[in-house]
Amino acid sequence: MSFNYQQKFDSYLPKTLYSRLQPIDQEFIQECSFRFKLTFQEFRQVTEAARDLNMWDETGLAEWWNTSFPSAVTKKVFLQKINDHLLSLKRSEKKYSLNIADNYPVQSSKPVVYTAEEKNIIGSCPVASAKTLCCQLQTIDAIENCTLGCSYCTIQTFYTNHTVINTALKSKLAQLVIDPDRYYHFGSGQASDSLALGNIGNVLDDLCAFAAAYPNVLLELKTKSKNINYFLKNGIPPNIVCSWSLNPEIIISHEEHFTASLKERLASARKLADRGIKVAFHFHPMIYYQGWDTDYPAMADSIMQRFKTEEVLFLSFGSITLIKPVIRKIRDLDIKTKTLQMELVPDPLGKLTYPDNIKIQMYKTIYTAFQPWQDKVYMYLCMEKPAIWQKVFGYRYSNNRAFEQDFAQKTIARIHSIS
């Protein structure tokens, strides 16, 4: 019985990223496929390796192989050497160039759609679990989809290429049953950036009215934008906090496309603090790259110089975390990104993230940098195991409820004691 490998090879192509590779890598992989009679899984492994090296702006697969291994090898050695090479790059600190990637993406248009559909827009933190410590954040999906373009973002896999504004937001918020004797932490930054589109569809009007009606609610508006005009022109309830996700400028330039620069984010936060509006900062996701151990502490120092402790409601630290659909989406993007140049291990929820030792090293470094603020500003880890809390902070909460109660005491209770 004859074996037609050409037919099998042809069947592999539409199921992989082969067509997205550089011609030199396509020729190399085709030659190796026929030489080693690669199975589909092996072919996909090699194709993804070539795609990753190109995205990471590293030496291409064909050039690296022909330079490193000029003599013949077995299929087992061929696959193992590629795997070892990628793992070595993932385990080392990423090296970003000082210049923005050559193929900086073009921002795609996401047409705005208004809807009043009877869809539940209130939910729990999507990563809440008994396996990790969670502040029990409740989400408000006032807007679905994000106009920004962070390479690692999970939102990019959740929605179509439309931005959906829920025109029934006001009535849906009015239907919520809020117990006046308990604390609530709501946030609108899980399905979109909270401020990038401003008061489109009266979203900020409705959210501020909701916060004003319930002083036992802490409403967090999380952003990577500089769009704060609404807050400079309107009276804002004291139980609203505007928070910024922060990263060093080199990460913003390479991985957080269409967002405000670090300088712009901090300047925007400073303007709101000047108006008496509480601000907060999330070092999330922290990225492991060459220079992280000086850049993140430098950011901490900059914040402590620009802000008073009574102006900053909290600080959080978190790691990059990926789900498999995001990994597929990243490989399909036509941009240079080192997001996948990391050693991936499963977290307690099955998502992929840095190994514990890397996380602990990074969290300890930024926490130590904030040493002058440690007893004055509430700091916490996002989506992490109790054991990591213990190693970073020297303590852990017994459960999520204890975390939620302490968060309440040190944030919303503090707002009302000083307002």
C-alpha cells in the first residue's frame, strides 16, 4: 500500500499557521516534513515554533537551525532541539528593543452598537475561586469590547468586532438589591476599558448616579487611557475610585497598543487626585523581561513622589495570565509581540501563567519598592494562591470572605472616614 505524504502534507496546511510564515521558514519546514515524515501534531509544533520566533523578533527557525546544526540529525533530535531552544528563550528575561516594533498594528475600527437587550450585565469576578484569594469584585458590563489593543488581553477573544453599549444600564442598575449593611466592590473594567470611550451612551452618568445612591458601594473605573474629561467637568461621588493599570513604557510601547503612555496615565491620575477623586494603581500584568527589576521599582518611586498616601486608595500586583483561546489569537495577529515568550505553567484555575518562583521574585521586588507606603496604603495580590501571599507579604487570608472584609475596612471605610 503506497503512502502519499504529499497528500497528508497538503492536508496540514489549512489547519495550521503555515501560510503566515516567512517563505524561508515555509521552505525549511516543508523540507523537514518530507524528510522526517512529520505527523500533524509534530508539523503544528514546528510551525508554531517558527511563528513564535518571528513574533518574538528572534532569529528565524530556518536560519537558527542551519547555523546551529549543519549536520544531519534524527527526527527525535530535530524536535527536541527546537523545543529546547524555545524553552531557553521562554525561561530567560525577554529582551525588548528600545524602538517600537516595526509592524506596529493599525487600530481596527470597532463599530458601536447600542442595545437594550435583557442580558445580565452584573456578574462576579471571572476568576473568583476557593483555590486563590479574591476580593470578591462584582462586575458591571456597561460596555462590551475594548478599543485598545493590548496583545495579552483576554477580552479580544470574548466578543465580535463591535463595541456594544447597553442603553438599559440605568434601569438594570436600579434593579439591583443593595443591602445597606454590607460592603460592595463593583468594577466596570472587565469587559472593556472603563474610560477610553468617555461618557458614550451616558454610561458614566449612570455609573456615577449609581455610586451616589449607594455609599456602601465602592465603584472602581479601571483604565489604561487618559480620557478623564468627564471627571474634570462633573461632581464625582466620593465612593468612586479611578484606577490605572501600569507597566513600564517599554512594555506599553511593545504590548499595550493604542493605550496612553505611562507619563499620560500618571498625569491623568494626578489631575483627578487634585480634584479630590481617589485613585488606585494596578501593576498588572507584571511582565518578566530584561530590566524589569529596575523599571518596576522606578515606577513605584515615581508614584510615591507624585502622590500622597491619602490620595491612593490601593495598589495591586498581578502576573500575566493566558487562556488557550488568547494564545491562538496572539499567534494569529500580524504584530511583533513577546507575550508568548514565557514559561507557561497552569495556575489553580487551569490558566497559563509564570512559575511561582518568578511571580514571588517580581512581587517581592515591587512590594519592597513601596516599603515607605506599606503601612499606609492597602496592597494586595490579584488571582494568587494563599502560599504566594504568605511568601510576599508574610501573611495570608483564611478565605475570600476575610479578604473582602479587610478590603472593605481599608478602602471604603477609609473613604467615609476622611470625606
